[in-house]
Amino acid sequence: MQAQIHPRQEARLRALYSYDALGAERDRAFDEIVELAAAACEAPMSSINLIDRDRQWVKAEVGLGAREVGLDVSICAHVILQDDVAEIRDTLLDPRFADNPICHGAAGIRFYAGAPLMTEQGLPIGTLCVIDTVPRELTEVQRTMIQVLARQVMAQLEMRRARREEEVLRREVDHRVKNSLQQLSALALLESEANRDEAVRAVLAKMLGRIGTVARLHDVLQRSASGGQVDLADYVRRIADLLRDFAPAGVALEVDAAPVLVRARQSSAIGILVNELVANAFRHGFRSGPVGGVVRLTVRPLADGRVWIACEDSGVGLAPGAEGRVGLGMRIVDLVCAQLDCQVEIESGIFDGRGLRASICIRPEA
């Protein structure tokens, strides 16, 4: 007997398709669940089944050797019509399955127990089941085990869907950011070409340079991000590779960074901060000598869970009585620090009375 169509069939199918799990390759996480279910229930067969409109897709299995079953012989298609664990102790005594060909013969399904895979909206998309070739029954502990493992299947599906949605959103944001930067750059370029005031053209030239740097930093961030987190050490090294071309003659840009994972959102702000601090060091620390020197970026995790990020240079340092470098770069630094909930600390004379260190401490987001 073929199962009736679920009363919320279209909503159920939309929920099923949202997981993008039909026809997918084998996944070890799901294989382990069916292996555990079979072992816990002392059954030779177990499977995770997704019920499509006209087929049953076997997401994972042990002992079955099949990946797809027609709904005309599917027992699971009956099980999704109820909310609790279904236990069929002898299929040949159940009028729904007495004439089902997969229940007959020496290897036929004589025992079946399955829990529906339910979404948070109460929609069944499939089952986790155990199967035997002889009539039998489960213990109460085994029934509970199937329910718990069915919830674990749904947790795995939800996690994979969230990751896919995050990746789609990331690509959309990436596309929009690039478009916005391109439009801003084009507008600044047009204004520069049309304006004859040299002071204005100089400001626009600086703006174009900063837009270009932000665009490159954005590209670095997109290449570095993985699963919403970024290895800050690798990220800062990539930024340094971009900035070395702008170093004054004889000035080396060094990086001393320990591996630290932070959220991509924090990394984006840190990238802008590092860019401005290094640009300030290049521009002000070596504006009139000494010839040559070093700018060093340091990333170091602290014992209290925070991360210390510093930009040091061996340049001229601050003039006596000066509180810190001023200008557009430091205003940008202050804005970024407000976003990161930190303050920049300026220390002068760190290299035998010369040089300067700008540093921050941040707490990585959970």
C-alpha cells in the first residue's frame, strides 16, 4: 500500500529542498549516525531517508546498499505521517506492508523502527530508521536513542544550510562592496579631471589612493576568510605584502604575528587600522630622515584572551610636547578604534629615543 500524501506536502517539500541534501555525496557525519543507530539497536541495517515528491533518497545507510527507493514500496513515507517513533514489530502483520515486496523473502524487511526528521516548524522531511530481517521490538532506551539521533541529523542539516546561506550572503556583500568602491573611485576620478584647483586635486588623489587600498584590503579579507573567521597572522602578513610597495627608500616592513582567529567583521576593521598606522609611519616617521629604518607589525595573544596589535617604527618619533600625530589617517584610526571598542596608545622614543609605537588591545568576538 502506497502512503498517502502528507497534508502539508508543498510546505514540507519546500523545507526539504532548502537543505539542498537530495542527491548529495556521502557525508561521514551522517554515516556515523546510522552506524551508531544500527549498533545501539542491534540491527543489521539503518538509514537516513529523505522523502521527495516521488522518491525516497537514502542520505546515509549501513547494510542496505541502496541510494534511492520508490515511494510505492517506501515504509518511511508512511512514518512521516506521524509525529513519534514508529515501531513495526512485524511488517507482514501490518496491513500497510503485508503485500509490500521488500518485506518478503529471506532478506525482506520484517522489523522497522523509525523517527521522523522534523524541522523547527514541525514539518517532516524524512526519517532515521533501523531495520531487521526478523520480527522483534526495541527497548525503551533504544527508542530514545533513535529519537536523539534523529534530532542530531536535523542539527547537522541545519548547520550545513546555515553555512551555505552565510556564504551566499558573503558573496552578495562582497559584490556590493566592490561595486560601491568602483563607483566611488570613478566619481573621485571624474571630479579630479574636471577640477583645476591643485589643492582639491591633491585631496582627491589621496582619496583615490585610499579607495584603492581599501579595495585591495577587501580582496585580501575575502581570500583569507573561512567559515566566518580569519587567521589574523596570515591576514596581517598579506596586508604587509600590499603595503611594502609604498615604503620609503631603505625602510623595511616586518611582521611578527602569532596565529589568532577573529571574526571577519573584526578583521575588516583591523585591516583598515593596520593600513592607516603603517601609512602614517611611512609618511611621518621617515619624512626627513633617517635614511632607512624599519616598521614592524606585531600581533600577539594575551593571557586574558585579548589580542595586542602594534605598529612600531624607528623613525623620528614625536616632537617634544606633541601628544600624537594628527591628520586624516589618525582620525580614521580613532573611528576604527571606536568600532573595535578599543583605544590606540602612542609611545614615542622606543628605539633609543627615536621611533614610535601605536598599539591597541582587542577582545575577539565569540
